[in-house]
Amino acid sequence: MTATETRRAVEAVWRIESARVIAGLTRMVHDVGLAEELAQDALVAALEQWPESGVPRNPGAWLMTVAKRRVVDMLRRRERLEEKVAQLGRELQTSDDATAAEIEAALEDHIEDDVLRLMFVACHPVLSTEARVALTLRLLGGLTTDEIARAFLVPEPTVAKRIVRAKRTLTDAKVPFEVPEGAEREARLSSVLEVVYLVFNEGYSATAGDDWMRPEMCAEALRLGRMLARLVPSEPEVHGLVALMEIQESRSAARVGPSGEPIRLLDQDRGRWNQLHIRRGLAALARAEALGGSLGPYALQAAIAACHARARTAGETDWARMAALYGSLAALTSSPIVELNRAVAVGMAYGPEAGLALADALAGEPALKDYHLLPSVRGDLLVKLGRTDEARTEFERAAALTRNGRERALLLGRAAACGAA
């Protein structure tokens, strides 16, 4: 294996194992920032040693063992916690020919619980939304600051400062490394789900830049969602979020044309929808429903997405059921964006006039003042009513509001088509 191949292998291992290593170290040192530094030391050691020694049979265990040694060295230098040093030292008193199974068993000790604790810490409400997203991608996704910066089109120093401030905030607030209980658990879990879905949405419909999608962000959010579903299998909303992301991800190949231009849902070739993602999504939705109780916002959105996934053609979509589901979601969230989506479903189920009436009622909503999809939806409904001059104005307004170059081109194209008509 060449040095380049070994480096790629190290990077791939880090992406997979970093969350487990950082989580295990955080349990030992009770400091997320310090835990990441120790894990990074282990990564540097791998980059130095693996090109000569080769990638070990259990690279995750190797990284954890090296990082634990760094903990022992740190504690010895500080001349305190002798009992902890002895305990960790005994864990590392294995012969050079120790079996991979023995090392793996040591690594697995508490590790799944630790990863869940790390999720709750990284997504703690004491942090801003931007900080939660950046820290989660850094600690649990194994992304570099450069990768995070490129994903969100912000300068790398900005991301680095967010991460540093987030770690300092967690330390100053003395956020415990634990899984919360009771009412706090529900609120904190909601914060975790919000972060995962924000990452997914940024990949699925980029808010800015020239790319319509950023697949690496979708993949990372799906990985985090699946991980969370394994860690808390009794939470319906976790399965609901996974179902929603799986079904939405199933359309990715059909959402972009040959030149990277966006393709609207109703115009997509459903033969290109990924059936594996759809099956996974429907199975996750079934798990959420089987756990009982009323569906939460993510499960309701997944049920809406399932209406599309189950229809072989756009014409077979159960728009009436979708409108009803959006009604339930609107009652639960009081979100004007949900109401706008309900206007689309109502327009498809009961005619464009009914949909336009709902969309017009949202014109005064402060949250939608600069939201490009409001004029876009109105334009679409106006086209169906034959009011093309008004529709052109709405599409042009939507194009002026969006920050995504691909979407702007699509909207201006629709405006031009109205002019030609």
C-alpha cells in the first residue's frame, strides 16, 4: 500500500471511528475539547506510523489505545488522579500480540452510550444553531473545518471560531457528559433531531451557491440519523426523521438534470427513484407508527413523503391524504411554511383556486416576507389558472429572493415561459 493509499485509509477510518473515540475519551476526561485534541493526537500518530506498519486489523481500537495512552501521559504530567492513572494503565497492560478481539472488547465498553452522550452534548441548547451544527459535524461526523466551511459556503476561520467558542461554552456551562432524563430528555432530543435535519436539508436543497444539492451532507445526516436510531430505538420521532430523510434521499438522482439543473418533483422520472432508500424509509416509518401514540412532526412529514414514494406516477398521488396530513402537521407546528406546503397539496387535490386562496392568506406572514417559495407557489397556481402575466411577476420575484444560482435559473426560466405563453 502506497503512502497516498495509506493516508486515504487513515482518513476513511477517522471518518468512521472518530465519534466513538472522542466519545470514549470524553467519558474519561469530562471535556469535549480536550477529548478531541487527544483523538487528534492519535490521528497524527496513525498518519506517522501506518505508512510503515500498515493499517492495523482493528484501526478503531488502535486509535483508542493510542489516545488512552495520551490520557495517561497527561494525567501523569499533571501529577494527579493517581488512581485513574493506575486504572487506565492496567487497561493498557496488554502484550504486543494481544488479539484484535480483546482490544475490540475494551473499545466497545460503554462506547455506544458514550456516542449518544456526545450527541446530546454537541447539540446542547446552550449553543447557537450554527455552533451545534458545526460541532456535530466535527465531533460526530469527523469532518474537517475546511469541509464544513465548504459545505455551508462560509470562510474556514469562521467555522473554526464557531467550534472553539462552542467547546469553551460547553466547558464554562459545565454541561455534563450524560443522557438527560424526563422532560429535559425530550427537549434535548428535539435539538439533536433539529441539527441532523438541518444538515440534511443543506445537502438536499442548498440555500446558497451554484449547486442545487450537496450529496455529502445528505449522506452524513443519514449516517447520523441511522446511528441515533440504533442508540434510541424506542423514540418514534427518531425513526420518523430517518424515514423522512431516506424517502427524500431516494429522489436525489432524479432531482438534477444532465447539466446540474434542478427538476421539480412532479416532472421527475420516478424510474430513477432509489427503491432501496424508499424501502428503508417506509420500514422506518412503520417502526415509528408501531411505537404508538400520535405522530410527531418528523413522522408526519415522512408520511407525507411516503404519499409520493408509493405513487408510481404523479397522477396517482393521494393528494387528499397529503392535504390532510399537512393539516395535522400545521396544527402541531403552527408553521406558515407548513401552511404553504398545505396550499400546494390542496391545490392539487381540490383545484388551483382553493390552493391559491390558502397561499394568498399567507401574504402578510412576517416569516414568509423574504421566503422565495411563497411567490414560487403562487406563480405555479396562477399558471394553472391561466393568469400567466401575474405568474411571471411572481416567478421573477421568487428568483430575486433565492440565494441559490441553480434555483434562480429555474425560476427565471419559468418566468420566461409565462411571457412566451
